[in-house]
Amino acid sequence: MTIIAIVHYNDRHLPEQRAALYKSCIHVLLAETHHTKGEARHDLEDWGGTEDDKRELLTLLAYHMMTAGEKRAGR
């Protein structure tokens, strides 16, 4: 709910399509701007490259997590 509230606050509305809402939520999570200034924020800015790079890494991780679960369920 917090992420959705941040999306609404930033954009002044929520996307009507679910996929667009999820994309906006991911943008909020990957953007360093909502983190306080300090060493942790600096580490986040350097970790994983650009926002697109981070999104690609998370996509790959999600895929591997999903397929690992399917393999376990099929035992």
C-alpha cells in the first residue's frame, strides 16, 4: 500500500491498467530518490547499474524463482 501511495503522490493519479501500475511501483522501488541521503543511498546508486539494468536483473531473478517453484511442485 505504501508503494501505491507513493505512486499516487508522485503522479497525482494511479494508472488505470494493472500492468502500468506495477511498472510505476517498480520504478518507485528502483529509484534512489526516495531513500535518505547517506552511505546506503550511495550504495544503492552504485548497485546494479541503471534503473533498466536493475529491472532486468529483477526480471531474471523472478523468472528463476518461478521456475524453481514449478520444478519443486512437479516432483
